[in-house]
Amino acid sequence: MRSGARRPDAPHGPRAEPAAAAAGALPQVVAHRGASHDNAEHTLGAYVAALDDGAAALECDVRLTADGHLVCVHDRTLRRTASAEGSVSTMELAQLSQLDFASWKHPWADLDDEAPERDPAHDTVLTLRRLCEVAADYDRRVELAIETKHPTRYGGLVERRLVDVLRDFGWDRPGTPARVMSFSHTALQRVERLAPAVPLVMLLDKAARWPMVHRVIGPDWRVGPGVEVLAGHPRLGPRITASGRRMHVWTVNTRDQLDLCVRLGVEAVITDRPAYLLDLLEARGRTGADGSGGGV
């Protein structure tokens, strides 16, 4: 466990206010669906591992259940991560809570006599409210990057319920540790109307969309391009930077991808491998942000 980290059942300690990004500052490391390279995505176990690794922020996707709960699940259906038929939107939370959301990641774990014993509570469906509790109760500031998935049968109700949860934690105010991301411009506009203080990130999966996105997004919105898009279109990153927009880039899992993000001065990198990226950034910090003195 990195210095200052503690498991989420620890007492709530003081937290610092967010610092403004300094020129040349290294990016914030955001755990994509938790530490999902080694753990089943979106499970409490994956997020505990990410916090133990020292991740500054946790990323999650949210979907609305049939009885109105926001749960951290990426796919519309349950086939990939819970080995079950049906979709999240047609099931109630109690039904989802009966499913195993972790075994798919390590299907032969039961045959490994040396594998550590798992806590079943870390492997079931995770609600957004529970994830917010984990972040709020941690002994350092932990930020949340919450993506709403669209299209969905519930439309704008997803954003309304999301803002309700943030409001319950007092996270709809300036200085909130939460931000909302989406590929849907309309979804982010809803959040902006309901909670103007919550930072927004417009996700970008195609370079050709940038000219249109640049024209329509709000003046303070961040831009969230995929790292493969940046690598495949070398002029895109400098154009976004030149527009004055801060970038939150996904999904950054290799040294070369991280180097690209550092060169572009991105504000946050979203990764399946938070421990690995933090080690690379720590080495970069020892040798200088430009890699002088040996690099990483």
C-alpha cells in the first residue's frame, strides 16, 4: 500500500482542497473501473486495490436498474461480467446482488490452493452510492470520474438520479471531488443544468468529431479523447491543447501511451493499471518531467 493510503473501512480523515494544475505538472492517475487489469472491473475489490495502489481518482460507468438504483456496470447486458442473461435496466438491485461479478476475470481461481481468500462482498454488484461512500470515508481526497452510458431506456433519468446522489454527499457544490463524463453532449447538458458546479468531460472517440465538439461544448468542459485516437492523429492533441481545453485521456496502459500524454500536458490519465503508471510517474518525477537523468 502506498504512503497515505488506507482501506475504505478506515475512519474519515481530513482532506485537502484540490490544487490547480501547475504548468508542467504530471497527470492525475485515475483507476479505470478500479484496478481492472488484475481485478474484475467495477467490483469493490477492484476499487480497494486501486486505492491501495495510490490512485488519486476512481472511474466508473453507471446504469440505472429497474427499481431506480445506479450501479457500476459498463455493459448493457450481464453476459460478459456476470455470466447471466438479461440486461441491467430490466433487473432490480436485489436480483443483481445475487450475481457474481468477479469470477469471469479469474475463472480457475478456485483450483489455486495458494490464492488468497476473497471477500464475497467485494465481488457482487457495486452501487454508485456505495462507491461514493468509499471515496468519502477514505483518509485522503479521492476523486470520482463518473460516466453515464447512452443510449438507455431511462434517458435523462440517469443524470437526474446521478445528481441526486452527488447532492446527498454535498458533491454538487464548488470543490466537489466528482466529475461527470459522457459521449452524449445532451447528457452533459442535463448535468450542467441540474448541478452547474460539477465539472464535465466530453468524451471523444473519433478525431473527426473534434471540430463539431469544439463548437458546442461549454467553456469550462474538459475533453476526454481516447489515447488510440491521439496516437493515430498526431495533430489532434496539439489542437485540443491550443484551444485551451484540459484533457482527460483513456485508456492509458503502456509507457509509450503515458509518454504521449505527458508530452501533451494532459490533466488526467485513466488506466487499468494505476500502480504501474504511478511507478512510471514516480520515476519520471525523480529524473525530471522531460526524462532527463535517465528517463523512465
